[in-house]
Amino acid sequence: MQQATKKIQMVDLLGQYEHIQAEIDAAVLGVIRSSAYINGPEVKEFKAELEAYLGVKHVIPCANGTDALQIAMMALGLKPGDEVITASFTYVATAEVIALLGLTPVLVDVYPGTMDIDVEAIERAITPKTKAIVPVHLFGQCADMERIMKLAEKHNLFVIEDTAQAIGSDYTFSDGRKAKAGTIGTIGCTSFFPSKNLGCYGDGGAMYTNSDELADKMRMIANHGQSVQYYHDSIGVNSRLDSIQAAILRIKLRHLDNYAAARNRAATWYDNALGNHPKLVIPARVKHSDHVFHQYTLQLKGVDRQAFRDFMAERGIPTMIYYPVPLHLQKAYRDERYREGDFPVTEQLCASVVSLPIHTELDEATLKLITDSVLEFVNR
């Protein structure tokens, strides 16, 4: 039985840290010595550097990606009963904040190849109560933002980009113009959870916008609804990025494009090794977006997924399922509007997807072991 000589990780955060250890250690120690733990200089510097990287006017750091989505919706003035359209095939946080605010989540299907939100399904779901669309740039590739923005303009809707999995991805418009994921819609939201492509060593998140007014509102909401201490002009929350995490993110932002290139090298290996097998569907690539491969997600055809995962685990190769249950069939989001079978692509994906290890530290020997093992199982 072929096995790994070293433990294979879905995301090798320790290996990544070891390459930038001196930079990270100095940055963290600098914050400790300054004692400026909250809203210190590192937070301000990271904000400015991320704005420059993204080409966006305002970045508003916060405590995590879920808070980013919630604060964005609060800043847009959405009211209970307003409908917000998003995909059923995504992590729960996207719909969770909609429900928490008393808004109505309206779920739609996704495309089978890219697994991104289906634009035609969005249009069919729009009603007079619809106020916003939340496209999720799933697994590292942008949804079709040009078409989504045209749809939003036609119906006077806000667009909140969930770019937690696609930071650094470039979207290309039909006229050749490029924009970073999260900078196209009304507001972009991201997470700096450690496993993200740009991840800190705790929790963190941010919102992006080119609107001065919305930026002011989001800063105020994230700071207890105050712009002047002890004077609270709106209902707010307490959501901030701490200085140690900002210092770490400043270092990692400098490496982000190289990290994306490393992930793409691994994805290309997977594509070349697995792309022509009749039992495997590799991730679709599109012209309108590059891919930063937060996940490398296969679709299995006529393969026992659990047996496959057990086989890989025996060889020391982890796999994950993102996501096993669609939102419309989750107990917390059951709704008489939706029944099993309503979103056939989403339901098929939930039954067939499996993600392989993808991160910045994969070498060819490890990639070969992974793909050889995949092929060994599906060829049995």
C-alpha cells in the first residue's frame, strides 16, 4: 500500500509559516512591544495596503467574515421581510446573517461546472420584495459579475459579494477591463479565517466598497454604532480586527499572489492527471475569472464517495466534502417554499463533490501520490 512519507494536510499552515517565520515572528513581537493591541498602527497599515492591492477606495476590517456580511446588510438599510437572493450551495454563513437580521433568504441553484450561482435562476427569483443579491465566489473563482451587475441595475438591487474564498482573483469584463473579486458589487465581504488564501492566525474579516457613505456607515456599525466615542448614532456591533492579526496579514498579503500561483500549479497537476477520466469531473475554468483555488473540488460519477474517502484516508490522504447538505434542506432553513428536488444541480453536487488537498506547500511527490491514489480507486 502506497502511503505518504509525511503527513498530508488539507491546508498546511505550519509549512507555510515556516517559510515566513522570521517575518511573522518579528511582526507579532512588534505589536506586543507596542502594546497597541486594538486598532493599532498595524490595522491602519493593513487597511491601506489591502486597499492598494484590491484597487478599492475603502477597506473596513472587522472580526470575521460572518460579521462582514451582517454589517454590510445593516449598512444597506435592509429591513425585515426584504428578500435577499443567494445560492443554496454555499457555507451557511451566507444565509445565516440574512435570517439573523429578519430578512428573507431566497435560495437558487448553481451552475454544474463552476458551482457558482446561476444568473438565470437569480432573475427568475426576483420579486417586488427583492432588495439584494449575494453571489458567492465559490472555491476561488468569481461568479459571473458582469451579468449579475446588469441584472441588479435593471431591478435596482444591491450586490454584496461573498469573496471569502476568492480574495486575489481577477474578474475580466467583456471589454477587457479587470477588477479584483469583491470590488465590483455594492459591497464586498471577506474572511481571514486561517485556512483562507489570505488567512490570519485567529479570526478576522473585512468589507470593501467604493462608496464613502457606505464606508462611514460600516465603520460606525462595526464600532457599536459610534463615530465619536460614547455618542451612538445607530445600532451597532462590536467587530474589529486585532493588531496582531493585522500584522500577520500584512506579511501574508505580500505573498498572496505567489500563494495563488502555487495553488494553481497544484490545480494544474490535478487537472492533467484526472481531467480525462470518465468517473471524475474537474473544476470548470471560465474566461471571465481566473481561479485562486481555495478548494480543488472534484465531482464523482458512479463512485461510492465514502468508500473513496476511506481508501484515501488509509493512504494518509485527507479529503473533505464542501458541502454535504444544501441550505434549502438544512433543518434551520427548512421552508415551505422549497422541497427536495427543487435545486437539482445543488443536490447532485452535495451528493457527489469531494475536495482534495490544496495549499501552497504541495510538492510533486505528494501530488503524484494523491492523483495515483485517486486513479487507483476509480479504476478498480
